[in-house]
Amino acid sequence: MNLPFWLQIGPKDFSIDAPEGQRMLASFTIKAPEIASAAGGLNQAQNSPVTRFRKPVEYIAARQHQHPPKYQTADGWAALFGGALDFSPPIMQTRVARGLIASGEIGELTPVACVTEIGRGYAIEMYSGLMRLVYSAARALTGTDSGQFRGGELTPALSAPEAAAKVAELFTNYKEQKIATAQAFPVTQDQQGWANIIAVHAETFFLMHELAHIYNEHSFRLWRILGKKLDVLELEIQADSTASRWLIDYLLNPKPGSAQRQMFYAGAEFGLRVRMAMETVGMRFEKTHPTAGDRIAALRAKLRATAGSRTFYAIANTSLAFDQLWRAIEQMLLRRPPVFELTLDDVLSSMRTLVAELLRGGDINDVIAIRQVAGQQGQTQVVLAPKEPRKIAMMNSARDYMSRVRQDIRKSAREHASDVYEPGTIEFSMLLALLNSVQP
């Protein structure tokens, strides 16, 4: 089975400087207000021990005293939560500065993120178990990178079936032990760096979801005063919609020096994929949340509708590259043989990545040639004719990849090429050439 080309090439827009085993901070620059900190979902405080706390920061301090954080330092958490806060409206930052919202990592190993009403404010908790599960899954999936097309020597890497099996094992262990577990296998610095970035962005999106609950005034106390019946499922859908709107607003208007938008979106979807795998092994979240599959579909539909098809593929390309592996993981969790079938989006996203890489850092004339169309006088066509050894290897890999694509998918991909690039551009011509390439 061939890996998607993003997983063979890897992202470009970040640096790696964390020592082995250390979680990195967010990959974006943060200027956040003071975060009220002591170093998934909406919880009701009434008739529970939390009612003895008047301030959210007191509650977080007590929780962290009982369950010390396992991964983030105080500065690390301030960067992570500050990143999520930076994508929300200014009023949320004001509430944090006034002490009405506090947050922190809680060192329990169940995979949970939630918001709890405390006094007149709210406490947002992210359990270490959620951070461990997300990072461990990301570490296995990015472990498939061998550096094949970056030049230099190949590095150790997991095969696609090996990576899918390791991720499936994480969720099987969770089902049996009810806590998030870790795995021991060697990774390169590049693989670790990508896993860190995916995990940080997934955690950021989880925190944005919890902030959306607060922004939308999803208060048990307020609903009791108004005498309204609480529909928790509807509140979760609203929080998803709000967090998705904040995410898409950023993706279409990124700030210089902030999160790289492909990786940020990939992290958001990755977090939902983790929830989807948890559902597959039997955790249904008591029907208070929409299914993760529905949440991913809704997020993609909203991005495509807001941004347009071509921008959608530019932003979602990295996330789409993970789809093939996640589908195999789902099959394994259901105790079925993994099937690595290619879909239309798999093909379009992989070939789009390859077009970008073939055009990167060189003269266009080193990649293409203009030739006469046989039997059609005066007609010419663009053909791929790379000269650099690394790009020749990419082209050969593309031919092998396309030879594995079903004929109906290949035909559909050619029909939808204009969803990816503007017809008449060199990128469009190169995409068609790749879609028509087959190993002789």
C-alpha cells in the first residue's frame, strides 16, 4: 500500500527544537492575557462538591493538587490555552482577565475535556489522558514518514498497516483499561515534531469547543432561572458550530506568524477522529454529543461552503491525507481486516500535494515539457518531464500510485480536477498529467 504523498513528504512550515520525549508548546505566537491557572462537555455544579468553590481558579487549584498535571508546565498550559483563547472573541479574553474563566490540565488518565460552572464563572479542564491519547495516536500516524522525498538518507518508519495497528491498539487498550495508555517504539525528531504539532492543534480545538459553551451562555444556572428544558445534544451542536466558525474565520484570515492553517485544520479534525475511534470501541458519550463522524462531515461541509472548493483542498489537504489510515484503523477496531481503498478525495489531495512539491524550489522548465499532440497538427500539450533525481522519483511514485486507483475513481478525479485548481493554469495541467499517469 502506498502512503498519501503528504505523509511521504511532510509539512514544511515549522521548526523542531524539543528534546526527545518532551511535549512542544503551540506552534504559533501567542500574546494572551494572564491565564488564571494554579502553576468535553458541560458539567453541572449544583448538588456536587464543586459548590464549595467561589472562584474558578480555586477549583482548578484544588483539582490540580489532587491530580497534578502530567505534561504541561504552567507556562506550557498558558501557551496552549492562550492559543485557543486567541481564536475566540475579545470578550472571552476579558472574562479570563477578570477571573471569570480559569483552566488547567488535570492529571487523570481518562480522555476528557469539560467546562464546569463555579460560582459566577467557569472552569475548563483538560485531562492528561486526553492529551496522552491524542499525542500517542499522532505519534503512530506520523511515524510512517521516512523522509523519502526530502533528500538525504531514509529514516526508520512504520508501514501503513503497522501504524494503523498501533493506533488501533491504543483504543483497544483504552476499552479494556478505561485509561489512555502510551506505546514504546522509536521515532525520529521529524516524526516527533509533527506529532507534537498535530496534538497541540487538536487540543487547541477541544479547548475552543469548551470556550464556545461559555460564549454561548450554555449555563445550567441560567437555564434553570429561565425555566427552560436543557437539551444537551443541541448545546453540543451549537458549541461545535461556534468553534468551527472561529476556526474557519482564522483559516481564511490567518495572522502572520500564527498557526500554519493546514496543520491547524488537520489538528482539529484529528481530535475529532480520536473521538470517532473512542466511539467505535464503545464510548458513546451518553448520547450528549453528536457522533464524531457527523462532526467531521459538518466541519468539512462548512469549510467547503465558506471557502470554496479550491481553498478547501488547499487547507484540508493534510487532513485528507490521514483519511486512508483512519479508515483502516476503524476496520481494525471492528475486528475486520483493514482495507486500504482509495477514494476521490484521497486521489485529489495526494496529487495536489505532488503538484506543489514538483513546483517547489525550481524552474518550471525543469519539471515540464511542451510537446506536439500525436496526430493533431498544431496542438500541443504539457507533459511532466522532471530532470532532478528526487522529482523523477516522485513522478515514478505517482505512476505507481495511480496504477492502484480504480478506473471509475480515476475518471471522476479528472472530472473534478477543476475543484482543485483553476483550469488553464500550469498547476491544473500538471494535475491532469499526474491523474493520467500510470506505471507502464
